[in-house]
Amino acid sequence: MSDAVVAQKAPFPVELTEGQKVFWCSCGRSSKQPFCDGSHKGTDFTPVAFEAPAAKTYYFCGCKASAKAPLCDGAHNAL
């Protein structure tokens, strides 16, 4: 299995509306961080679907090491 690329050592704050569906980049290679642009093709990674349960700001993992992916759990603090 290949390693994920650390896109940034901080979360990506994203405002979503209730019911909005997005696909979080798990490989770190996307040019549209924190979302997938298909750059994972040829790797062991797949995007992670997320549907916002409420309208608010969500903090998506940027380091790709969160145990609560696709959302940030502070794992970047240990990198």
C-alpha cells in the first residue's frame, strides 16, 4: 500500500449546506483539496463520501492521518 501525501498540517474549513454530498481526498494528491479530483487513480486510495447532516462549517482532515476521516481529529499535531 502506498502512503498518503500530507496536503497540509491543518484542517480545511468548508461551509456545507444540510444534505450536501462531497468526496474527501484520502490520497492527498488532489489539486482540489480537500476534495477528490481523481488523482488517486493507480493508488490504493479511494475517496471518502461525506454528507453534511447540518448546515455549518466542517473541518476536513488535511494531513490524511485522522482516525475520524474525513474530518480532522488533530492528528496533524503529532506529525
